[in-house]
Amino acid sequence: MAEQAETMRSTVASMLRGIERYNPENISTLERYVELQARENTYDLEANLALLKLYQFNPGTYQNTVACQILMKALTNLPHTDFVLCKCLLGQEQMEDSNVKRIMYLHDLLEMCQFRTFWNEKDQYANLTTNIKDFSDSIRKYVCHVITITYQYIEKQVLSQLLGNVDEAALQAWMSKYGWKVDEDGNVFIANQEDTVKTKNITEKIDFDSVAGIMAACR
Amino acid sequence: MYNANEFVDEYESYPLEDAENYHYSARGEGDFSERGAHYPTYSIPEEVKKYITYFRDAIRDGNVYDIPSLYVDFNRLTEEYFKTQSWPDVEDLYGNKLVDQQDTRDDIFLILYRELYYRHIYARIQGGPTIPQRFESYYNYCNLFNYILSAETPVPMELPNQWLWEIIDEFIYQFQSFSQFRSKLGKKSEPEIEMLKESPKIWNVHSVLNVLHCLVDKSNINRQLEVYTSGGDPDSVAGEFGRHPLYKMLGYFSLIGLLRLHSLLGDYYQAIKVLENIELNKKSMYSRVPACQITTYYYVGFAYMMMRRYADAIRTFSNILVYIQRTKAMFQTRNYQNDQINKQTEQMYTLLAICMVLHPQRIDEVVQSSLREKTLAEKMARMSRNETAEFTQCFTFACPKFLSPVPPPFDSAPANYHKEPFQQQLKVFMDEVQQQQQISVMRSYLKLYTTMPMEKMAAFQDLTEDDFRNALLCFKHKMRNIVWTKGTSGLQGDFQSDSEVDFFIAGSMIHIADTKVAQRYGDFFIRQIHKLEEVNRSLSKVKVSGCVPRGSVDSPPLAPHLTSILFFILTSIVNHDAAYVSNDMVRRRQNT
């Protein structure tokens, strides 16, 4: 069934070419496409932004549930800034909606990497998250991304916490997915950061060309 | 898919004559102040009459060589005769027998004349255009684009690139002006509101988009750019219309127009996407109108900033600001185009300052010193201390004038409806600033050490270890953004971190890496040496009677000696410095 979204992808892409993307008759197709993305865990940023833009041009057609779905899908694509792009296309009145406000709160938590709070409170947002297939796993992918760029090795306990207190089996699954191994001290080795993160000394390099003229004049 | 015929049909019901149905007092009766004072029929200055006749003939005969200078003369004559008054309107031209109403040969001249006439009113007349004038100007643009787009073969008209750019720029500007005007319902009278309600199609966002997209499609500009960047000949894919300079350049300028329009509506992704075939970092034949270049870089940089691609934004702003520094002399004369360029320059410096606070990195020396010179250094200091008011102020000054694409609900618009688009973009920006608040504090702590246990540093900042860890993760996350590396599309890029201060966590220890930049002496000395050479050369040309001039055969020249002395000093400083820095590094590593 994941093929449904994929076949729609090319149909939708042709709808977004040139002046057609502003045609309000495309709204219902695009709304269905968002629903498909949520159900099948696929993602199409351009189509979603185009739909939000159509809502902007035709305020009477705005559907809050669809907009919330788009925002939730944007969360699953962190660390990309898709959520910010979506926010820019909404209006002030639409931002006042209680569900939109709740999603923005989740976004704040995730952007500020307050993962423990996020996992603790996530269940309160079940009405928003259950519609999105594999929502939690997408967030865990983002958490792993942040861990990869930050840690050389991390305590197993901390890792488990950041991933939402998953059980041992799930933890092992995530670790093998990223190739993380446990070392002698019981810590999880992430990556050798020493090569990428080291003190840089930028000294001035004067090359021959810039002084060639001067040296010639010194004769 | 819109085609040219559909374009014609949409406007068929709005022939120019309908403009007269809108009420405005006929000239000669009623209040002069309503239309702005202007010369009555019998006294157009002679020089202006001659100019208009000459211009009319040039357009009639397709005299390509004279048109550019005539276009420039319009500004000169404006400064002399029409500083605060409008040019003679078309009725006056008929009255003075400068143009014959019956002669269809001059239709296109009149369209072009009106373009200049209304543009001047928008720019110079106190109080701006009246509502009928706004409508008339819109119809005039429709006529112009209709003429260009619905022709079966390319129209035999060639206008200077500067003018073509200004047509597109002004078209969008007038749309912007009308949208904002329409949203400010507070001070409008009943008849005015009625007039606006009855004309939903005028200055409609779809019409504006339609024009721009049609110009892009007609000229095949995207295909042309694709072929051009891969080294081929654009003419091979241009098609009949695209080969004609008028269409090609209008197509190109329309892409920039779309960049601007999408940015004004808050769609930054689409804004950058429309430029996907234009290599911004390369000089090309398309980029010869400075105002167009500067506008492009302004909007691209702003879009990158809102997308949190700070490194890209900084690079974009630096590039154009260096260019502007070098060509400063060009923008000194006072006209409204240069005013706009100068304003955008100031705005870009401010945006650059914001980006540098959020994402400190090294930039070009020239730009760095300009930032220091202007009052921006103070603002940057305040922003680094997380004073949100300063962020708000800077953003408000530097941002584009955002728009809503739809008219307000005339019967029930909230009080500050016209400010809502701006408020929304400001909120998105300030939310981002809020999320990054802890980062600058972290950065200053990180700079102080090379290694440090997490709990110790958390204690310094009065945070629990948990909160501190979150702040560290947030730092890493926010400093790692997408940066363009290759290809023409500005949207492409990889996640990179160019942060000056970087770190990683090993268990419960933080290892910090800083970037030390050594003092640059070489550049300074080289420049001074060259200057000295020049001075010496001009000195040696000076003949003082009775004395032997320097540099003549008998006395050895002084400069080479000085030069070699300076050069010696330079090399010894550089060598010494290198040794000093590496000693310093060793010392730091030893202090944990």
C-alpha cells in the first residue's frame, strides 16, 4: 500500500508546475495526499507547502486537521527546518488554534533537545500522534542524529533515556542500526569525534604571488 | 496551463475606456489637490515638449539607439521640472498636439509614457496615487503585458535592460503598495471602501503571478539558463520569442520578481526554488543591472536566514556587500532607484549582523570592518546579550514589507489587519531566537576551557546536569545547518557545522575546540608597500628647479630600500608569530 503515495508523488509533482500550483481545484487532491503520507510514512515537503499556500490564497478552504497533519509530518523530518517553513505560511488566527499551539510546544521541546520532557509528555498528544505512522521512530531518528554529532561515547543509561526509555531489545535494535557498540566500560561508542572536532589555528599564509611584485621592485 | 489567449480574455472586459467610469473630477473643474498639481494644458515647458516629441518618434520608428539616453533623460527632466508635480498626463499631450488621439502608431508610446508617468507619481507626489490612478496604472500594465505576450511573433520593440528591470520591479512594487493600502481600512471613507470592494480583480495576486509566469514560460528562460550554465548556447533552446532580447530579459527579471513575490508572502522555499537555474555565485551576462543583482541577493539572503541556513545567508550578504563597496561611486546620484539601493544595503548590513550573532564565523575583512564602523557593533553586542528588543528592532528595520495575498474582510477587518503578515513572520523569527537563547551564553563558557567535566560546567551555569546536557545538544543541533556546496539550485546542500567553537562529549567530559585566527599582517604591509611605490613614482615625476629629482639617474631611488626594509620586517613578524602561536597551543593543552 506504500505504493499509493509513491504513484501520487509524480501526479502531484505535475500539478505543482508553473501557474497550476495556484489552482484552488487542486486542494482536495493535495489534502488526500497529506492523509496518505501520514498513513504510509512517506513525506513530500513541496506538496505540503503548496497546500498551505493554497490555504493562504483561499482562506475559506482552510482545514485545521489537515494543517495539523502537515505540521506533525514536518516534525518527523527534523533536523530539517520544514516546520519553520510551514509556520511562515500560516496566519495569526490559525496559530491561535489549540491543537496548533500544542504542536508548536512539541516543536519547541524537540528543537531545544529537551527529549526527556518530550517522552514524558508525549502520551498527552495521542490524538495528534496516532494518525502519523511511525511518529515515535521518526523522532528517535532525529535524537540519534543529534547524538551522532555530539557524543564520542555515551553512557548506556543516558542513551536509553534520550530514546524514551525503550526496552533492551529496542535499544539494541537502534544501536545496531547506527553501528554503535558497547565498549569495556559499558559505554556506547558513537563515533570518533577527535578528527572532526579539533582546535583550528588559522595562521596567515602569504603566498609567493602577492609578494612577487614587491620583490621585483626591490632590485 | 495558461496560454497567451487566456491571458487576453481575462482582460478583455477591462478596456482602457472603462477607466472613465470611475469618478474623479474632470481636469479643470473640482479640486486640483485631488490629482496633485500639474501644469495646465497651455504651459508644458518647451524642452519637455521637444523631449516628448523626440521620444514618440523614437518609439514609432523603432530607433533602438536613442531610447536608452531618452530613458535617462526622463530622470533629468524630472529633477528640473517635475520634482513635486506629475508629468503632463495623456490628455495634456493630446491637447498640446504632441500625440494624435486617432493615430494608432503611437499606442505603444502612450503605454510606455504612462508607465513612466505613474511610476513618477508613486515615487514623488505627496500623498501618493489616488485610487483611480492606482487602477489606471494597473490597466496600463495589463495593456503593456497583453501587447507583449499575446503577439504571434515577437514584438518589434527593444528597451534598455534597466527599463525592463524597472518595469517588473515597479509592477510588483505597485501590487505591494496596493495590497497594503487596501488592508488599511481604518481611515478610509465609505465611497473609497465601496470602490475597493467592487474591484476584486484589480491588483489581484493571481494576475500578478500570471504575468510573471507567462513571461517566464514565453521566453523559455529556465531552459536557456540550464544550457547556459552547462556551457552550451542558450539560443539553441530559446525558441522564437526567447531569442529576442526583450523577452529573454523580461523572462529573467520575472524570475527575480517571483523570488521577491514569494518572499513577501512568506514562502521562502519557493522563493529560492524559482532561482534554481541561476548560479548566484557566478558573474554572468544576465547580471548587468546592479539594482537587480542587489535585490536578488537581498531576498535570497533573507530567505536563507529564515530557513536557518545562516552560513548561506552570511555568504550571500558578504558577496553582495563586497560588490557594493567596490562600486559605491555608482550609487551616489540622488534618484529614487539609488535611494532604494542604499536602503537595501543598510538592511543587508543589519541582517548580516543578526546572522553573525546567531552564527559567528569568519567573514571578509572589508565587510567585517564595515560592520564595526556602523552602529551595528553596538546592536550586535546587545543581541549577544539576548536583548530580544534589539532583535525585534533589527528585524523590523531589515525585513521586507510582507503582504497578505487576499483582501481584508471589508466589513469586519480587525484593527491592525495590514500589520498581520509582518507580525506572523516576526513571530516565527523571534521563536527561533528564543530557542537559541542559551546558545550564546554556552559559547562564552565553552571558549574558556579545553576540557571540562559536565557536572562542573553545569554548576557554573546554575543548571542541572540534565538541563545542561539538553543545552549542549541544542547547541550542536542549531549550529549544524544545511550549507550549499555545489550545483545551481540554492536549495541543495549538506548538513555542516561552521561554528567557531565546537565540542564533543566523551562520557561525562566535554572536549572543546576553538578556532584561533592569527593576526593578519601580510595584507596590510603589502598594501602599504604598493602605496609607497606609487607615491615614490609620482614624486619622481615632480621636477623641482635646481634640484635633482629622486629616481633620476644620478641619485639612487629611495623606495626600493624602504620596500626591502618593510619586507624584511614583514617576514620576521610572520615567522615569529607562527612560533608564538604553536607555543601557546602547547601551553593550553597542558592546562586542563
